[in-house]
Amino acid sequence: MKSLNLQRVFARNTYLISFILLVIVLGINYIVQNNVFELRVLNNNLRTLLPLILLAVGQSIVVIGGGLDLSVGTLVSMLSALLVTWVTPDSTPDQILLAVVLVCAAGMLAGLVNGLVVAYLRLQPMITTYATSFIFSGIALLLLPRPGGSIPRDLSTFYRSPLLDIPLAFYAIALLLLFWSVLRTTRYAQYLYATGSSGAAAYATGVPVRVVRVTTYVWSGLFAALASLTLMLSTGGASQANIGDDMTLDSIVAVVLGGTRLSGGQGGIAGAIIGVMILRVIRNVIFFAAVPTWSQTLVNALIIIAALAGPGLIRLIRRSIGR
């Protein structure tokens, strides 16, 4: 009876196993880097992690709805290029605010295009977003053929400084969790999980499946825009055309590490946030353990394979034990 209740707890809170894994790797990280919990180090780590956390949150919403977005990294590149094109060190607050609104609108528009193609033209999400990733990458290169651009120094200084001895990224993460807890209480969340579990069954019960799928990509585009904003704040605005391209795969791996099934209908953003932290801590351990550069690449690849293959292996083991 106790084992059954335990299984139900883990089924309802898919991030619990990921949280346990995070605690373990944090302990290992503390052994090789004993200042990991100092405010300065925590602030730097969370600040640099926030763009990927935001991207993984958007990706998790898409995956829960039964889709996949392979364009998020190049979308960050395109939106970052737009941002450093519109914002200069001499920009006024009104100009900066307008640029932020336009970047968010551009991200949502890009997500809308992905969603409409997937939902109404019924093309595979993987193929659609893989194709649009080249479009976004090309626009980024057109806007920013050479690395450059900067934002007002005061903005980046404020972003890098703790508030009341707490990293600003911590407040952002708290707001994300609050956003998700509120969203989970809405009918939209019920539609989202139903669509991801079985689109045909959800449609038969009156769920507007196409609309829900479109909105997941709009959410993804919005969070990609927010990721580009925090990325520019973190770097001070110096950008290159492909600055976000490598973030796509990490966002997917973080979602999977956080307990969200790629088949959809299960998971949440808490797991995605934990998954990003696990990735970062593991790479910290590799770095501070003085692992050779070529071995770091190999270990990173093994982490990705294990993250993607893990859920399938766990199901296989459970079936074997059940026999």
C-alpha cells in the first residue's frame, strides 16, 4: 500500500526524482568547488542560467501540449539581434521599453507562425520548427552580420547585482513558479494536458485542440523573447548572430531531465527549471574536476543521450520487473 502511494506521489510530482538528482550532483559539486553556495557564485550561476531556464519553460509548455520546438535557439539569436539593433547605450527609457515590447511581440509572432503551420497545416512539429529555425537564423545573420552591439551599462549592472542579498534571477524563478501555479488552476491547463495526452480524445470531448496547440508555440515564442532579453542583460549586449543556437538542445534535455514526457500530457515547468540546474551543475563538476577538454564534450554527449533515453529505459525495467 505504501509503495502504491509513493508511486502516486511521484506520478503527480514528476520533478521529485529530478530534485533528488539535483541534490546529489550539488553535493558532488560542493566537494570539487567548496564556494559554490557563496552569494557571488550563486548570483553568477543563476544569472547565466536564467536565459536557458526561460527557454526551457517555454519548451516544456510545448512538449506538455504534445509538440516540440526546435527553433527556440535560433529564435533567441534573431530576437537578440533585433534587440541590439534597436537598443544602444544612449537609448532613453521609453525607447528601451518600446524595444522590449517589440521583441516580445516578434517572439510571439514567430511562435504563432510555428503554431499555425503545425496545427492547421498538420505538418510534424519537428519538421516545421526545424525548417523555421533556418529562417530565424538567416534573419539573425542579416540583422547582425558581424558581432557587436551594446545596451546601457546601468541595465546590465542592475541585472548582475543582488537585491537584498538575493540574486535577481531567484525572483524571476519565483515569478515563473507563481505563473505556473496560477495557470494550473485554469481550464486552459486542463485543455493543455488533455491535448498532449491524446489530441483525438480531447477533440472528441470538445477541447479546441488546434487553438491550444497554437498557443503553446506562442508561449514558447514569448519565453524565447524573455530569454533573449536576459541574455543581453547578462552579456551587456555584445552579441553575435548565432548566440542562442546551441540552446535548443539544452532546453529539450532540461525538459526531459525534469520529468516531462516527450510524448506530452505530463510534466511541468518546475521540472524544467530543475533540469537546467542539473545540466549546469554536472558541467561545473566536469570543469572543476579538471576533466580534459575532449572528455568534457564526450561527457556532455553522454548526458544528453542518457536524458533522452532514460524514461524509455525506466519503463522497460518496470515492465521486466512486472513480469
